[in-house]
Amino acid sequence: MTPSDVKATLSFSDGSPSIELPIYKGTIGPDVIDIRKLYAQTGKFTYDPGFLSTASCNSSITYIDGDKGELLYRGYPIEQLAEHCDFLETCYLLLYGELPNAAQKKEFDARVTHHTMVNEQMQFFLRGFRRDAHPMAVLTGLVGGMSAFYHDSTDINNPQHREISAIRLIAKMPTLVAMAYKYSVGQPYIYPKNSLSYTANFLRMMFATPCEEYEPNDVLVRALDRIFILHADHEQNASTSTVRLCGSSGTNPFAAIAAGVACLWGPAHGGANEACLNMLEEIQRMGGVAKIGEFIAKVKDKNSGVRLMGFGHRVYKNYDPRAKLMRETCHEVLGELGLGNDPLFKLAMELEKIALEDEYFVARKLYPNVDFYSGIVQRAIGIPVSLFTAIFALARTVGWIAQLNEMIGDPEYKIGRPRQLFVGSPKRDVKPLAQRG
Ligand code: ACO
């Protein structure tokens, strides 16, 4: 953090002495006012529910310019990574700060590939769930459960433990997601196959059966790999902040990542891709394109509680760059599968067009986010809607780990402990039961 020449002065209208607060500059993006000594100097806290103006940490991993619609991983634009790199190269970049050279890539790919099997006991744990359990409920349990299986990598303060738990989590997540899927449809689990790429292996574990081999289609592999790249990290979003806060207590990495999975599940975050596809299907059932106007009117009516899922973002106040890439991928996948006339895709494009021209959305700078098209791609690949958020969790695991490791390595790291503005009852005495009205 570079100190700025400029300082902020905080003054009070009640005559209390004003104080000077240091300002730090990042490499890009807004400066921050350092309020760490505010309480000690003034006896006051800041108030910022939802963290609208609060930088919770300093980080050198991911940068978003929400006004420009720009997303950089370690300085590289997401568009270039999506075009020139595969998901494991992106993982390497997020974890270690630089893109791998050919030898580093080979070594990293081999390490991840050789950690894809999960402890055989995991299947018995999985068997305890109802077959109709939501995959995110299962995944939260399985990821948390990993700490019960890999005791040699649970010390978050030990760099070797952090390294091996990172590789294990990245490698085993596809196996766990595929197992959760196979369990839900009553099919046998398919073991990983080391000759396949990370993403081709995942598709095979999902769709092969012992009776029939599955030949991964290159276009679909590339599309899913791109989905993984686009979801790999997104700076201090709700689930990443959850992982950091959870990990800040010194808990083990598997437990911290399980907390991230749980947070991601919510419909305002990772659950939006599932909610978005359900919404498109609902409009389709209502009558499709002809009913868009009626649906948009409902969205604009604040009393309806209906939101246009896949639209809007806390940080992007412009087109989400990931949504643009996802739209392209959508064309490629539907073309490859001969689904160019897919009614849901047509509906999504029409809905997007109408919303982008509507004053309600224009005034609020509401644009499509990554979830608007990713569901259509996943559905075309054959992934069930209920698994979408688990796929997101699989991809985001690397971001969570990179952010967690960055936090633990930061000399200024402390347990996260927000304060509050207390508005409840002041101190009072308990009355015996008979005297309470
Ligand atoms: N549909 C309709 N109106 C919306 C939408 C939407 N999708 N999103 C925001 N608005 C409106 C709000 O009602 C509010 O209007 P007002 O100023 O008249 O009260 C205004 O736009 C600002 O919205 P907030 O909810 O205050 O913005 P916030 O930053 O808190 O919300 C969020 C961001 C949660 C993503 C929101 O846009 C949303 O719910 N979108 C739909 C869910 C979704 O797609 N989530 C995916 C996010 S991306 C991801 O996690 C990968």
C-alpha cells in the first residue's frame, strides 16, 4: 500500500477535536481512507452495512472496474485469458501470481490430475443424504467433510498444508460435484481418468456410465472450461469475504471453503444462474417472447418482489465482461449441438434487448451479469439446472483459496471482527415469570 500525500480530515460539529486520517493508493482503483485508529482516537465506529464503501483488505489478485465493465486476474483482462488460456493455467495464475511457462504448466496439470480421486469413504458419507437433496446442500457437507479425511493438510498457518489443501480442493471438487450428480440420478460413480484434461475429465465423470464410454466433445469442453475461467475469482464478493472471515479464525482450509460454498448458494449470488434459468422457463411457459412485456412490468413493480434474474450487479454498472463472453459461448455451443433455434436462448436475447432499452434498467445501470447466459450453455451441455451453482462453486474454489492464502500471508492479517451500532434495549433486570405481563 502506497501512502498518499493527501490526508483526510474528519471534523465534528459538536466541538470534538478533528483528526487526520491517512490515505493509501492502490495500483489502480479508488484510494482508501485508513480508519483503523478511528475508534482509539474518537471512540466512534464507522457504519457501512453491506460494505458499500469499505475495503475489507488489500489484495493483488483480481481487479474489477465496474464502470468500464473490466475484469482483470493478476492484471490480465478476462477476455485474453478466456481466449488464450485453459482453466488450470488460470488457477496457476490466481494462486502464484504469474502465468505458468510450458514446464510449470505440465507439472501443475500433473499435480492436479494426480489428486482427483477422493477418499473411498466419501461415498459412504454421500450415501447418508437423501437422493433428492439439493446439490449445494450435499456439496457444503462434502467439502466441510474433507477436513475429516485429509488430516495432513488442515493447519492453515503451515504453508505446505495450505499448498497441498489447495491442490486437493481444486482437483477433487469436480469429482465431488460429479458424485453428487450421479448419486441424485441413481447411477454409479465414475472414477477420474488421468489421460483427460481437467474439464474433459469432469464431463466424463458426469456423463459416462460403466456400460457406455463418453467421448468429450471439444466444443463443449472448451465452453465449460471457459465457464470455469469466468467464474474463477471476483475479488471481495460475498462468498470470498465469507471464506476470508471464516479462515481468519484459523480454521482449516476445507472448513473455510465449505463456508464459501454455503454463501454462494444464495439466489442473490451464485444461485442466480439457477434462478435465471427457472425464470426463463417460467416466461416460456407463460407464452414466451409475447409475454416479456408483462414480465418486465412485474419486475418494475416494487410490490411484486420479482427481479430480473441475471441482471444487475453490486460492482458492474456496465455490461459484465463475463456476460459478453458467455453470450459468444452460447452461440458456439448451440451451433455445435444444432440448437440454433433454442427457444430459451431466443427468449433471453429478446429479454436482454428489451431490458437494455427500458428506462427502469437504464436509469439503474442494470446490465446482464455472467449468470444471464451461463445457464443456457450449461443446460445445452446436459447439466441439470439444480447443479449450476455447484459448477460455479467448483470454478470459484481456486479464487477462494488464492484469497485465503493471500490473507494468511499478509503480515497485517487479524481475525475479522466487525463492530455494530447497538439499537436494542439498554441494560434492564429480569422479572420473575409471574410478574411478566
Ligand atoms: N431486477 C430488477 N430490479 C433490480 C435488479 C434486478 N435484477 N437488480 C437491482 N434492481 C434495482 C433495485 O430494486 C434498486 O432499485 P431502487 O433504486 O428503485 O430501489 C436498484 O436496482 C439497485 O439495486 P440494489 O438491490 O440496491 O443493488 P445491489 O448492489 O444491492 O444488488 C444484486 C446487486 C443483488 C446482484 C441485484 O442486482 C440482484 O438481485 N440481481 C438479480 C440476482 C442476480 O442476477 N445475481 C447475480 C449477481 S452476479 C454473481 O453473483 C455471479
